[in-house]
Amino acid sequence: MVAISPETITRLEGDRTHRARLVCFVLVAVLCASSLLSLGWGAAGTSLSRFLGDLLAGREIALQDRIVILDIRLPRLIMGILVGAALAVSGAVMQGLFRNPLADPGLVGVSAGASLGAISAIVLAGMLPAAVSGFFGWYLVPVAAFVGGWVSMMVLYRIATRSGRTSIATMLLAGIVLGALTGAISGVLVYIADDSQLRDLTFWGLGSLAGSNWLKVMAAAPVICAALAFAPLLARGLNGLALGEAAAGHIGIRVQKVKNLSILTVAASTGAAVAASGGIGFVGIVVPHLLRLATGPDHRWLLINSGLLGATMLILADIVSRTIIAPAELPIGIITAILGGPVFLWILLHNRGIVDL
């Protein structure tokens, strides 16, 4: 019997490596252009060209330009890149793990658990001892969201793992149940919240990058960057899982190890992203599937390109959210839902054979 390497699996439908490489270069260029647009476009009307001209010429930069670009737009841009890449790469990993193009990080309960943690911190913060709330400060909500996501992931992992083997089907069903339970508890907390807390809960639940600053970036960046750097190492295993678990084991893939590492990667990246920006939907579903249609299922390129496209998508959505009704701002989750909802419906119909590509 001749062993088949996971890399040859992606060539069965035609090698699209050159196209994937080209798409990667294009996405890098688009991401750079989107970043410059994000830094230069906003309600404040600050000129990026003037800022860069003063910086390069060694002149003193105007106070407004320095505050708007360096303290407001730049950390917001970096947070958008981190969150968008984290959600998209997590979606690509989950779709490869479940072997289902409609899989999403929310299926494993991370988003639901993180949301419950954040809601608990917002509503119950006044009941905490002053020493505790003073120690965490504004970190309280992100820390609570991150802990909530990790607790949910660990509960699901314990439920789905028996004798050292993790059942993906059991984890999926348990994630649905846990999502319903955390949603019910969140509903109780929302019911007892006061008016000011309700506004915070609504804005956070819909997702936003409005509160981004350098402290939040420094808190989220280590976890997200570590997960993004590790994700490409899962590419070979995810390519092998495309044949099924039994076949992947026969060609040398350590299936259980790939499952465990994929779950931990998704938990870390999604938990940190939700903690930093709230609930932002559809990025994890839409981005990997569109790239899979364009460049094929090879995770060696799919994971990298998903991070680039996810970051670009969130940056552009953020530009729309903060300029469409300026000086007011729409939660970014509304923008991604408006754009991603129809695309998700198209994906669903395509997978049922109704939409002809």
C-alpha cells in the first residue's frame, strides 16, 4: 500500500498553489491600503498626509493630529487587524476540524461563554469588593470574557473526551446546549441591569472597536498573536483530516493531537477576540469559505489568507461603522451582519446545490 502525504490530497482537485500565492500578495496589498484608509479617514477630519509630512520632515506634529492618529485610530486599527484575523483563522480551523464549510468558532461555545463573562462583569461589578474592582480596573470586562470563554471550552472538552479521545459530534451537541444555558443566564443578568448597563450591554453584544486603546491592544495582542503564529502548524493535520479520521491516521496524522491543538487554538484566539471587541459575527464563517472557493482547500495557504482577508474585512467594516452616521457610530457587528448575512445564505444555498456557481 502506497502512503499518501496530506500535501497530495489538495492536488487531487488540481494544484492551485500559484493562485493561492497570488491571492496572498493581493490581500497583503489590500490590507496595507485599507490600513492607510483607516488611519486617514474619520469624523475628526485629521489629515494623514499632513501627519506623515511633518513626521518625515522632522517638524513638530500638531497636537490634534498626534492624538487622533497615534492614540485613537492606530490602536483601533491594530485591534481590528488582530480581531479580524483571529476570528477568520479560527473559522478556518473549525471548518477543517469539522470538515464542514458552515462551521464557526461559536459552535464550541467560546463566544457564548465569553459573552456571559463580560455581561456578568458589567452587571455585577458593583457587587465586587472595592479592592478587586480597583485591581482590575477597566480590564475587568476583558478578563471576565476571556475567563468565560476558557471555562466553556474546558467544560466542553471534558464532556466530549473519553479515554483520551475527543468526539467532535459530542462537542458540537454539548456546545449547542451550553450556548442555550449561557444565553439564559445572560438573559437573567440583562433583565436585572439598569439603564446605563443596558446601553453598555447592547453596544458590547453587537461588537465594537470604539474602546480600543494601547492598553487593550497590549492585553489582547500576546494571546492572539501566539494563536495566529501557531495555527499554520496545524495545516498538515487539517489537510489530512479532509480524508476522514481513519484515513488520516493511516497516513501518519496524529488525529487526537490535531484535535486537541485545534480546539485550544480556537479557544485562545476567539476568547481573546471576543474579550477585546465583543460579539462580531459572520467573519469566521464567510472568510474561509470564500477563500476555499477561490484558492482550494489547502490549509497551508487557507489559514494565512484567512487571517489577511479577515483583518481587511474588519478594518473596512469599522471604517463604515464610524463614518456612515458620523459623528455617531454604529456597532461593527451590525455592519458585518448586513454584509455577511446574505453571503452566508448564499453559502448555505450553494452547499445544498441550489445556487449554481
